[in-house]
Amino acid sequence: MRNQNAPPLTSAANEHGCRKEAEMNTQNLTILYSRLSRDDGDDSISNSILNQQKLLQEHAERNGMIPFVHVEDDGYTGTNWNRPGWKKIAEEIDAGRVRNLVVKNLDRLGRDYLRVGLLIEQFQEAGLRFIAVGDNIDTADGDDDFTPLRALFAEWYARDCSRKVKAVLHSKGRDGKPLTNKVPYGYVKDEFDINKWHIDPVAAEVVRRIFGMTVNGKGAYEIARILHDDKVERPSYHQAKNRIVVSPSSLEADPYLWRGTTVTGILSRPEYLGSVVNFRSSSVNFKTKKRKKNAPEEWQVFPNAHEAIVSQETWDLAQKLRQTVRRTDTSGEANPLTGLVFCSDCGSKMYNHRGKNTDDSYACSANSLGYQRYTKQCSGHYISTRALRDIVLDILKRTSGYVRSHEDEFIGLVREKTALRQGETAKSHKKRIAKNERRIAEIEKVFRGLYEDKILGRLTPERFDEMSAGYEREQAELKAQAAAMQSELDAYGADGERADKFIELVRRHTRFEELSNAMINEFIDKIIVHESVWSEKNEANGNKGTRTQKVEVFLKYIGAFDVPDMRSAEELEAERIAADKLERNRRSKREYERRRREKLRAAKADADIQDLEMENGQTDVDNIDTTLVTKAAPTKPKPAA
């Protein structure tokens, strides 16, 4: 328990060979307790552990309190009772082995007014003598009227220090300086300025890999397993090993033990965009170290404070993918299209159905839930995943090919589309916004008039409240409407940059032969699936013919882009002829299948008739009504008399 680095305490009694320091299990023990808080500072010589121990030992020797033992808590505030030294003292007191407890001042025991008072009362009830040397407190002399005041002043001092420290931290946090003592994984603190962060090359590469795997459709726990199998050091071990943070306990556990929560924590940190995020949490009160998490709205984010590890596009995409739950099947992989496919009629997400005995397909979730609730809702909108992937890949191939071959034309088409959209609504929006602003100004004048009428007595308070409430509602609605229109106009202005962003995205992908998870997540914004249509519809026999289905694929930045058809008239005519031929072949095949099924039904009917003749012993086929043929059960012969 004693400070091993402190020099031995000497006294005249020690020279005579008297042993005064004892083991903690000694009966009638005197404990000399010293405490030093970090808030007391390194230059507080009078409050240093060594000087406290010297003063307390001299007092114990002078008053014959032998044997004694030193117990200290170095670096613990008085408002924290979870101190290792104090917990050991509490165990000895509960065991009844402590006779005297000596401290330098009352505030060394603690800075909690209520708890200190309660402890002193418990000491007196247990027959334990408590002494605060500097404050002249000795429970053997009876109650001291000033003891409660001293405890109260000690608590006020702690509260005042807490307020001052909090004010300094808030000022620092509002200036954009990081408040965290532990630098995020992927960064290291500057050697000369702790408020500056630099990229840790090894850890930053792991962070980029985690975001890349997320974009590729992998979940947090799957990423953790991959990093563990690849022998990648977990963040706490890496930082402790490289002395980025001081945490000896982090070096004891498995260095490759990644967890899913660690991965999600990395994916959720805006610091990897180059931002400093302050005020994530706040203390409950100055007496406890517990902290509560603040809502994201209470955070203060300072962008471009240090070098970014991931781009804004990658960050946004990762956050979007994290919001979609992807269930894995027996293959251990989730369908990357999940969360992107929507029903055209009701707007619901479409469920992915797949398993050992079922086809991999999508269907409207409202329709699936309707069957479970015994109420039909929407329709199936069934589409196979294979067909959906083929459609998406074909659109990406055609769009990217057009962008690479006709970049200038592509930019012109996107801007033309934006201009058309803007031209249809911008003019009316601007007029409406101006009209709303005039009306809002008129309502302000009406408010002032109503208030003057109320003050002069021309309007009763009840009537004033009724009229003002109506005007306030109208004013709030006008402001909300104007804000929505203005945001829509701002969005139109941003559309001009979207073509350039899509071109940059196309340049990052060199091959489009196979649809990868990264391509799906980076290129696709959403997919709208319409109900299928049949070329032949018969009320009696159901849908027949060729099944066609409309699918709209909305790409990032440019939406549902219609690629111009660059084929010649001859190529288009050849394709039309090929399509007509394919449709004739399909019809011929369907007609062949229809006739084949009719022959099978007729042959089955003949076979049933022959079976019935054999059972009933009849040979005249014409006497049997073939429209009502049923198999009669053979009659059981009567037993002989």
C-alpha cells in the first residue's frame, strides 16, 4: 500500500529499534491516510503524498499510535469514493481491525459533505477514533461544531473547481480544439501540439479497409471475423503497443480479437472525415465520473480540422448501408440489393425471398404482410434476383459506355434535364416565396396593432389571444412553406455538379463485365419495380403469353437516366425483326404445348373409360356418358348361403 518510490520515513524511535509499521491484518491498527488529487497540481508541495505521510507519522509517534500503516490514493479526487486505498481501509474497518484513522485535513478524507458527515458518525458508533491533524478534529474530544462547516466548504471547493474546469473545457471545445484525451484509432497526436492530429499510416489503412468492406456489402461482425483471421491488430492493442495511448491492460488480451461493436464504432466516427467532434457526452455531476451521452444535435462538429482518412462519398454510403438490415441465408451472404428495391404502387420495400428450396426473388413486403394478416394489400410485383441483376448490369454498361464515349453530350443532357425541371417550378416557387414574405411582414404589423389595442383597452385579453393564435399559425405555415420551396430551389442549383460527380464515379470503375457489390452500392440509389404485364390475358385460363415487367433504376447523382439510342435505322429494324421472330417462336411453342396438354388429357380420359369398363364388365362404349365418368368402387360379393 505504501509508495515504493518514496524514501523511508525515519524517526528517533526507529533508531531505538521500535517497530511501528504493521501489516494490515493487525488488530487495533492505526491507519495514516494520504490523498492527492490531480486537481491539486504537481507543485502543491504541502499536499504532496510524501509530506502528508511525514506529518501523519510524526503525529502518530508523538501520540503513541503504534502500530500504524500508511495508505495513500495518489491522483484521486475527493468526490470519487471508488479509490483503491480507501476501499482497502473500508474493508479493514468493516473487519473491526482499525482503532485510529488519521488524515492531514478533513478534505483529504473526501469532498462530499453528506458522506463525510455520515462516515464520522459511523466512526463514532464503531468506537473508531478519527483525527484531522490540520483542522484540530479529534472525535475522542467529542463533537466539533465546525466540522460540518469544514465538510461543506470542502464540497463547495470541489464544486467551484469543477465549474472552473468545465468553463475552460467548454471554451476550448467551442474553439474547435479536441476535448478527447484519447486520439481516435487511425490518428496520432502531434509531438509538439496535442491539439493537432496526424494520420497513423498503418491504422488508417485498416480504417479504409473497413469502410471498403462495408461498401462491398459486408456487415460489422463479418468484417471483425475477417480482420481476426487476417491477424490485424485490434485498435486498443495497436495504440498501446505503439505508445499512442497509455493502457498496459490492453496488451494482455488477444491482440487480434476484433469485435463487431469495435467496427461499428469506427464506422460511426465523423473524425475520419477530418472533423473534430466535441461534446459527445457530459458529466452527470461533479461528484461522479459517470457520463451521459448527448444527442447528436448537441454535438459541435468542426470540419477540416485535420487530414481525412475517407472521402465524404464513402462515408455517406457507409452510413446508408448501415441503416439497412441484411439477413444472411444458408450461404452466409446477404443479398446486396436488399434495401434498394421498392414497389411502384405502394412504395414499400420489397422482401428478398431465398432458401434451399425456393428461388432467389423479390416481392412487395406489403403483399407478404397482407397474407400474414389475412388482408390482401398491394400485389406481389414478383421479380427474380437474377433478372434484376441483369437489368441493373445492362443499365450500368450502357450508361457508363455512353459517358465514356460522349462525355460532353452526357453533361449537356443532365443539365438540360435539370433546366427543364427547374424551369417548370422555379418561377412559380420564387413568386410564391415573395408572396409569403409579404404576407409574413403584414402579419407582423397586425401583431403590433393588436398589442396596442390590448394595451389601450380596445381589445379584451381573451379576444387578443384568440386572434393572435390564428395569426401565429398562419405565419408558421407560411415560413415552413417558404423554407421548403427554397430548399427545393437550392437542390436544383446543386444538380449542375451531379454530372461531374457521376463521371468521376464511372472513372473509378474500369470494368463492368460483372455486377459487384461495390458497384451496386456506389452506383444505385434505388430501384422501382412495377407489376408484370402479360401479352395474353384470359379470364377463364388466367394470364398467358409473354410476361414483361417495367423496372426503373435510379443512379446516384443523375437519377433515372435514359441513354440515347445511338443505333442506326438498319440496326433498329433488324432488332425489331428479331424480336418479332422471337415472339412468333414463343407463340408457336405455347400453341404446341397447348395441343400436347390437350392430347394428354384426352388420352387420360380414354384410359379412365377403359378402366371403368373393365370394372363394370361393359363393352359398349357408346352407352357410357363420357362427360360424367367416375370410377365406381368394385362391389363386394355376397357370402354364400
